[in-house]
Amino acid sequence: MANVSTVGNAKSAPMTGEQKKVIFASSLGTVFEWYDFYLYGSLAIYIGATFFSQYPETTRNIFALLAFAAGFLVRPFGALVFGRLGDLVGRKYTFLVTILIMGVSTFVVGLLPGAATIGIAAPIILILLRMLQGLALGGEYGGAATYVAEHAPDGKRGYFTSWIQTTATLGLFLSLVVILAVQFIVGKEAFAEWGWRIPFLLSVVLLGVSVWIRLKMNESPAFAKMKEEGKGSKAPLTEAFGQWRNAKIALLALFGAVVGQAVVWYSGQFYALFFLTGVLKVDGQSANIMVACSLLLGTGFFVFFGWLSDKIGRKPIIMAGLLLAMLTYFPLFKALTWAGNPALAEAQATVRATVTAAPDDCKFQFNPTGTAKFTTSCDIATAFLTKNSVPYDVVTTAAAGTPATLKIGEQTIASYDATAAGDQAKALDAAFQKQTNIALHDSGYPLVRGAAKVPESKLDAFVAANPELALDAAAIRAGEKATMPAADLVKGKLLTADEANGVTDMAVYSIAGGGAFTMVADPANVNWVTIIAVLTVLVIYVTMVYGPIAALLVELFPTRIRYTGMSLPYHIGNGWFGGLLPATAFAMSAAQGDIYFGLWYPIIFAGLTLVIGLLFLPETKDRDIHAMD
């Protein structure tokens, strides 16, 4: 009875000052690490321009692939390195090391000169820094979750560790807020040139505070007791994954919990943002604000579901979140389409393109870095349609060796093979894109054609090439014009260096409606309330699967291998299954010509986890983690 009374008192007692300090120190550091990690993804376009764009396409693609791999694929190796260290020397000192590595790496990115200054060394150093970030993040989460859980009283581990679960979302929120604030203060042009470095440099403030707080913390009581009793593991990796009794727990944690949690998390917070900007063409700043609002509204549910898991169990909440996501993803993302770009939704509902190609001409367009080039005539056509969110069917009835054709409404447009075209590829691509865009525009797709800047030497050819505009060269010459120096003409890609040879300056005409086509979401028709509401529901699903999972993972493994055991399945699930979700889902949609088809990726893996979890995953909320060794 004494034990029951003690446990009851522990469950009902308010959180002590020491416990609050433990949670605050662990959470602040983890928020900081996620903030650092998200900065790279959010600012990738500016980083690429500074470090990669000066090199040939093949070199750029290699660097982009390495940067991607360092961010996601390296994380499980960090889990192994720092998980082992945490089980050998302690939780406190290990995640003190991880935060130092992450913080210093991030700060140095803000100072690192670009490729124009130090050449090839710039992207190489950047990749190394990114790898260090991935390794550090691989060790941080397991350390923070274990440290908090081992300080928590029985009956409150879900609640205590749920604060750690808020950190990824808060880190994303903080990175979005800082980026938007800096953009507002310095302006978009200055931000693109040098202002993008400021969020990286500001991280040193968070680093200093986090390290100062963590230095004042004590080792976790469970680890200290285990060391005192001499029960620590001498080979955590071997014991955790080399012995079947522990390895099967890691596999069950991965496929019975983490994989489903990862795909729901990445769908709700990352793929949703990509869907708004990349598919629905909502402008990036507005989409970021919408996501930030949904995170603000939904983040508190991490703590709620962590608290609830102490009452009813971890498993029911996680499984319910998986089931709800599976049942509602299609209607929710379709609601996003109608709210975010109703003109696009209407066009998709009434007009569907048809690509007719040879059987072997169409490939699976997996492009995780966004740098792959598709060269067959079918891939060029389908990649263009996918980029513009146009649904299509592929009919493989064309004769081998013939170029694919694209039919939109009553118009049929010939594609081209980029390899066979050789030097003519650029001109053929321009003609293909122009004809396709005109056909889409005429069919009701929300395409806007911007202004074209045309130098005097190219005006007559431009008028002849655009008969649909009914232009009069003489009237254009009689109107307004600007005179630009030859150097600016070359820099602006209005003339090549050879064309500008011997030219001092030249008149340039601005022709409204004669430039490039862009698929847009009309800001006046974007339904902010509906979008934020849908995004908030998606975030709540995230909180259901993610809020209780730290406590679950901690409770699955004994103290002697807990840091190692829980870290690896967590980072394989989130780094690989979750990290690859946006690229894989987009490729699946491209293969089927359906912007929603990629949702089968999270639905299938959530379903797999739901079945395995229901059948084999134990309920852990009542386990005494201090007696598991």
C-alpha cells in the first residue's frame, strides 16, 4: 500500500522547480537544434546561389545530392555514434556535445565565404558542416527524450516528454518567424544577397543560452543509479542490435510506431507546405504565414496528447492518429486545393491532358534534390505538366523512336527528345513550353504572362515569333524605352556576350503580356481561414502520433541501452521514411498525372504501422523504467 500511495502522490503532485528546469533545458536545446536544421531547408535557394550556382550542372547536382543526404540520411549514424556515447558516459554530457556541434556548425554557415571568394572549398566546407548538423541532430533527440523521461515520475512520463515533442514544431515556427522578420527588415533583394546569413548568425545567441543552462544540469537519476551499481553496458551497440531480444524491440519500435509517425509528421508539416507552394502555387511568404499560424494553433496538442497518454495509454492515441490520417488525407488535401487555388481546382476538374508516347519513353521521375533533368520526350512533357499541376493520362501507343505528343482540349503539341535535339534543344523547349502554356491558358488554367524585355536588335524577330500578340514593331519603337549598357544586357541575359560584342548600349522595350507564363494562385481568391483550418487539423494528427512517442520509445528499452536503442529506429523512421516523403510523393504524382496520388505514400506506411502496432506493439505507460535492468 505504501508503494501505491507513493505512486499516487507522484502522479498528483505538481511539477517541481527542478523538473521544470530539466524540461526547459532539454526543450530549449532541442528547439535550437531543430531551428538550425530547418534553416538550411528554408534558405536552400539562397545557399545554392551562393555556394553551388557557379559550377557546371553535374557538379551542382552532386553538391545538392550530398547536402540532401547529409540532412536526412546521416541522422541514423549520428544516433549510433551519440547513442553509444550516451549509454557509456551519460546523457547530460552527450547532448551537451551534440548542441555544441550543431550550434558551431550553423554559426559557421553564416560566416562561410561563397564560391566566388574561396572557390570549390566553399561548397565542400558547407557539405561537411551539413553532415555535422545531421550527426548532431541524430544524437540530440534521443538524449533529450531519455534525460527528461528518466527525471519524470511514474505516471507523468507522457506529459513530461511531450514538451520535447513540441520542439521540432517550435523550431520550424521559430525559423519561419526569424526568416520572415529579417526579410521584412532588410528587404527581399538585400536578403537574397546577404541577409539570409543573419538567421544563421543569430543562432549563436540560442547556443550560448542553451549551453549555459545545460552545464548547470545534473546527470539523470536512472543513469547515475545504474553506473553506481555497475550495471552499465560496455557495448551498447552490440547489446542493442546484436542480440535478438533487443533487436526485435528496435524493429517493432520502427515498424510498429515510428514509420507511421514519421510519414504523418512529414505530411502534416512539410509536404503540406510543399503542396501549397509547389502544387497550388500559393506564394511562399503567404504559405509560410499560414503554416506558422497552424503551428501556433496546434502545438499545444502535443502536450495534451502526451498528458492523455498517461491516462489511457500511448498506443491508442498513436493508432487513432494514424487511422484518422489514412481516412481523411484525400478530402483534406482536396479542400486545400479548392481553398488555395479555386481556379486551378476548376480547371483540373474540367480539363485533363493526354500524353501519347512510345512504351519505353516514360520514366519514374524521382528527384529528391530538385536538380534532375529529364530528357526523353515523354518525361519532358509529363515533367512540365506536373510542374504546372495539370492532371494527365499517358497512352503508350506511339511507335518506338517517335516523339511524344501532348493533347490539351483540341490542341495537339509535339514534344521533343533533348538528347537527340542537341544544340536545338533550347529552342525546341521554348517552343514546346509556349505552345503548351497557351493551350493551358485557353483551357482555363490560371496562367499569367508577364512582361518581356526585348533589346532593339531582337525586336523584329520577337514580333514575328509571337503573332498571337498582334504586335506592331513601329508602334513599339515609337513608345517608351530604356537604354541599357552592354554589360547589363549580358548580365540580364538579354544578349549573349557574342551578341553584345562591339555594342556600347542599346534600347530595350518592355512588352506587356509577352514574357514567360507563370501558374499562379490569385491572392484575392485564396481562402486563408479554410487553409489554416485544414493545416491545423493536419498538425493535430501530427500531435497525436508524435506527442506520446518519446515516452513509448523510452519505455521500450532498458536503461543500459536506452539512448542507443531508441535513437536508431527514431532517426531511420524520420530521417529516411519521413525525409524521403516529399520527393517520393511528388514522383508518384508525376507517374500517375494526379496531384493527389502521392498521398498513397503516407497512407500505405501509416497503414503498415497501424496493423503491426495493433498486433504486436505493447502498451508501455505503466512500466517502471527504473526496474527494467
